[in-house]
Amino acid sequence: MQWNNWSILLSEVLEQFSIGAFIIIGGVMLSGKLCFGQHDRVMKVLPFISWLLIASLLIREATLMALPSSSIATNANMVVFVLVFVALTLIYSLCENRLIGKDGSRKLIIGVMLLWSIAYVVDILSFNAGNGHIGNIITTVFSVGFGGSLLAHSMLIKAQHKVDPLNVGLPLFGTLISVIVFIVACLDLATLVEQTQSGILLPFIWRMVGVGCLVAATGLWLMSLLTKTKPVLAILACACTLAVMASLAVNGSF
């Protein structure tokens, strides 16, 4: 992993966290489990996803402008996916805030956004598989599954949701993803240790940092279940930060 790839990787991680979060939140909104007050509070935090996507797009384009594009393998489709998603978010927010159209029509927009988000995940997995980017595949699974669920949980806590099963289901789902990533990250650990004997230290160091951040983020997320208390937004925010670091470090070790 060259230093000039980290900004591109960061932009992809932010995109994947955002898309994964919307898949969870959009599904909750369509489920009808949120009352009017909860739905209104979720609408107030929903623009955070768009801001993250815009930030990721700015980081990506600034990096490509500053460096030769031929030196970095990127998926050009991601720009289209992000721009269309942001546009759909703005349309939905306008319709929801102004009560434009029927409730079914507004739910249809959310359904389209969910399908678009799933198409994003499928496209990026196909791109990485086609180019043999194993590290990117693992990072995508972790960022969308674990990071997206964690970010969605944090946003729902910020919105003071009352769907209690989410406080159990989301951490358990995230733990399942983290266990899968942990196992994959340890498969070639012996090879990384052998590389250290030849003076190649960075892959092993990054792998250890990534695994450490992964375990720490998972532990913080599960804290509310272990202590049988309500999730705390500050702790979830720390877990999100560690999850981003884990995504970057694990990818940098491949």
C-alpha cells in the first residue's frame, strides 16, 4: 500500500460506511417501526450520510487531481453511485419535509435508494474481485456490514429511537461480521511473520493494528449488552473511529 493510496482508501471506507448505514436505516424506516416523532428525529440525522458521501467524493477527486490517475486503480462507477444517491436523498428530504406526494410515494423513493445502495455494494465487490483486490473485498465486507451497522446504530441512538430489538440485533450482527473478518485476517498471519524475518515489517504491523482496532471496536459496541445498559452515543462514536482505523489498517496489510 503506497502512501498516496490512503486518501483513496479513506474515501472508499467513508462511502461504504455511509451506504451500509443507509441500508439499515432505510430498512428500519420502511418497516414502520418508527412512530411519527422517532421518524422526524431520524430525518434530522439522515443528512449526515449525505455529508459523509460528499466528503468522500471530495477526498477522492482531490487525490486524483493531485496525483497521476494511472498510478491508482479506482472504480469510476463510484462517482455516479454517490452523486445519484445524494440526489435521491435531497429529493426524499424535500418531499418528506414539504409533505410532497403520498406516503406510499415517499416510501417508494426509500425503496429505490435501498436498491441503489445494494447495487453499489454488488458493483464494488465485483470490481475488486475482478482486479484481485482481496484486501479491498475484506474491507468492503467489514465497512458495509460492520461499519455501516455501527454508524446506523449511532445515528438511531442520536435520534432516540425506541425500537429496542435493534439495540441487540445490530451489535450481534456486527460481531458476526467482525468474527469473519478476524478469521480471514489471521489466515495468512504466519506468512506475515515470516516476512518480518526478511525485514518486511509494515504488513505485519498494519495487520496487528487492524486486528487490534477491530477487537476494540467490537468490544465497545458490545459493552451495552454486557453491562445490560442503554447504548451511549459517545462510546459508539469511539467505536466508529476505531472501525475506520481497522478498515484502513487491514487493507494496508494486504
